[in-house]
Amino acid sequence: MSGASTSGVSIAAVDAIALRLPAVHDRTDSSQDSVIIRVTASEGTCGYGEVDSSPTVIKAIIEAPSSHSRARGVRDVLIGQDPLDVAQRWEDMYEATLFYGRSGAAVHAMAGIDLALWDLRGRLLDVPVVDLLGGARRREMRAYASHMFDFDPQVTARRAAAAVDAGYTAVKFGWEPMGPDAALDEALVRAIRTAVGDSVQVGIDAGLAWDAATAIDRCELFEPYDLMWLEEPLHPDDLTGYRTLTAKVKTPIAAGEEDCTVEGFRRLMDEGGIDVVQVDVSRTGLTQAMRIAALAEERGLPVCNHNFTTDINVAASLHFLCSIPNAMIMEYCVEPSPLRTAVVREPIPVVDGRVSLPDGPGLGIEVALDQVERYVLAG
């Protein structure tokens, strides 16, 4: 590990603030909880990130006392270190968590801290994060309205139509009840396409519902509805199944939100043969996200984000997507969770189906933890 800071400023505190709605429904909806990461510099400036994972698990990984040099609590690794050298801080955290890390929740915790460090670095240098990532290639992203399916196809259709009325040119619906019943699956997709018309793009997130053979059948079933992509139809470790699927269907196959490492994404691209690379920066961090985007560019693949949490993720995703050449479209969660927009003082809006890059220092947002105090988990 590198020595103490030589830049004149050091990391004084790392806090994990777990948030959770009072009532959490038993379905795959990440908008119901979150963990906000705050990194405070020795002169008082704070940077913020977040993690889309299990909040209490992430909090434990950050706050755990160290066992030995390769099994350390992540906070212990960072105190007293230089916050401006974000890349080195990533390496420090990775090496210090080797015994229990290298993927999964340990990397998720590192990712949230990485976002906070990029935000902090931008604030300390008084520049937007996008400039630190190489500069803005664009100042806004086209967004798609991202929903959970309603179990009633007609309710789903009404939500799709409302998104188009709000100015979106693309929509996506996902997870339950998609999967077990082919007739219901087609009814859901047909209802969405009928509601939005032919000119609006439609994505479907199958939520890991099938094996390769079933996914091939569903792609044939959905072909008349001209999908933008079919997302995560298979278990994320089924690389052979992904390769079989992508070789046999015309529908673009998107995946990646379950992965959090550069190597995991490389395998998904090279062994799985996916068509669209989906990166959740609250699970990879910006340091890794930039490497993943470069690998995708080398392979001629487009990149989009995954985001179903708060406007911290929205802001970080915007800086990421606006800095890379192969950005395709931006996921924008429209679920009605109060956590989604209340974490920041001024929520990031979608205007005519597009989202503008914040132009302030760091991520360009003001985190307002006072607005979500009632959702903070004790302990």
C-alpha cells in the first residue's frame, strides 16, 4: 500500500449510510433501499457515492475491523491516504480485501467509495468529474424510462404510454412476472408495443428467467415487436448459454448489471458474445467502468448504464456515458420510490427524453441527507 498523502490533503473519514423504505416488497426492485457513501477530506470537503447492493452488507465491509493485511475493513485502508490519487486508492482497497473480495459485495463497497473519491477529487480541484475522465464528448444523453412490470398487461401498457406522453422515445420493463408463462410474456410485450407505437424503442428485461433454449424461443415469440434489446434472459454465469443464444437470434442481447469486475465483463463479451454492455457504476466504480468501456469499444460494442437507485447514480452515470465514445442510451428509473430523487437537493430531470450533464464540480449534485433522515437504518 502507498504511504500517507503527499498532496496536502488526506482522507479523514469514510461513512456508509444505509437507507431503506419502511415497507419493502419482495420483488427485484432496487429502488427500495440504498447505501450512500461519504468520504470526507481533512480540510472538510465531502464526496459522495452510492452502492446498489445489500446496504447492511456493504456497511459491514466498510466498517469491519481488519483481520490482517489481506482481510482489512475498507475504511481502515483509506484513512490518512491521498484522495486525489483515485486509481491508487482502488488498488489499495483491492489488495487489502483479497481474502474475502475480488468480486461481489467487496467490490460493490469499493465501487461506492470510488464514486465518492471521484466526486471528492472534482470538488477539491473545482472541475466536473467528466473532465477528469478525459472530457465531455456530449453534454446530454437520450434516456429510456425504466419500469418494473405490473402484473397486469394493461396497467403495464398505461405506464408505457405515460412515459411516451412525458417525452421519452424509449421504454423498458423488467423482472416479475416475466418468465414462467409464454402467453403472459407475449401479452406483456404486445401490450407495451401497442401502447407506444412503432416509433418508440422497447427494451425487455427478462430478469434471469430462462435457459438458452427457452430464451431462443422467446426471442422468436417477441420478434414481431421489434425489441431494442432483450436484457439478462440467462443466469449471469451461463456464458455458454449466452454464446448459444447470441449466435442464434436476431434480437440484441444486453447484460452486465450482475457483473462488477473488468474480468467479468471481458468474459461476458468474449465468451458470452453479448451485444450491449450494461455497466452499473455503483457496482463497478468509475475507475473500472472506464476500463470496461474501453474493452467494449475495442470489440465494437455499445455501452449503456444500469441504474435503479438514486440521483447519485444518475449523476455518476451521466459523467461516465458522456465521456466515452460508445455510449448508446441511458437508463432512467421512473419507479415512484421517494429514495430515488430525495437524496439530492435538486433532482436530475428528463426533458424531452434527454438528460443533461450536471456542470458543477465533482458529480455536480448537492446531496441532502436531511431529506432522507427518516429512511436511515440505525446502527
